[in-house]
Amino acid sequence: MSNPYQTPPPDPYGSPYGGQGGQPYGSAPGYGTHPGYGQPGYGYPVAPQPLPYGAAPVPTGEQNSLAMASVALGFVSILICFYGGLLGPVALGLGIAGVNKSRTTGTGRSTAIGGIVLGALSILISIAALIFFVVLNKSTSSL
């Protein structure tokens, strides 16, 4: 059958519905409902099922601004070295908050971990710089 609008040939074995062959109850051949356009269901909407234990949440598309701020402050605190001791703890705190937020939103976990690493690294650099300047100051004052 090359034409979809052509009526089908009669059934050679006879119709189980009696009368004419083809579709029962006079429905038009070839027409149906589109799978995406059904009638709405009755009753209350179905509640979403909880995630199984250990399953990662589905990303919502929402950006994790705490994680982004953590990375930005961590990067800036490394650039300004000695004063990184001031911005490093802020970047570290925002990174930890970003990891906690990523558990609910599902986005930004790796960015938040990067902010934690940069914040901790800037704190270590500022401690090393402070020790260096204290040792340098003692060595020059004893001469």
C-alpha cells in the first residue's frame, strides 16, 4: 500500500465484527493521537520520588555563585600574596559553603573544591611570606 490515505483492501477471511471489514465503529483509518498530546490525567499530580541512598542530585541548571566567588577570591588572594592571608579564609569559607550548596543543586562541586584549594594555598603562601619577612628582619637587625 503506497498511499496512506487509500482504504485498505477487504479482509479475505472476513471481519470478526460483522458487516464491512476495516476499522470497527467507523473510525477513520490512519488517524490517531499524537503521543505528546494526550488528555490530562485525573486526580492529584504524582509527587516526585526521593533519590535512592547515595545517588547524586539531578542538576537544576542553577549556578553555584558561592563556588564562583570562592574561586575568584582564592585566585585574587594568591595574586596579592602577602595580603592573601586576609582573603584566603574568606575564599576557604565560601568554598565550603559552595560544596554544601552543591549537594542540593548538583552543580558547582568541582568549582567549590577549586576555591577551597586556592584559599588554603593562599593562606599557606601568606604564612610562608610572614615567616620569611620575620627571619629576614631578624637577620638584618642583628648585623
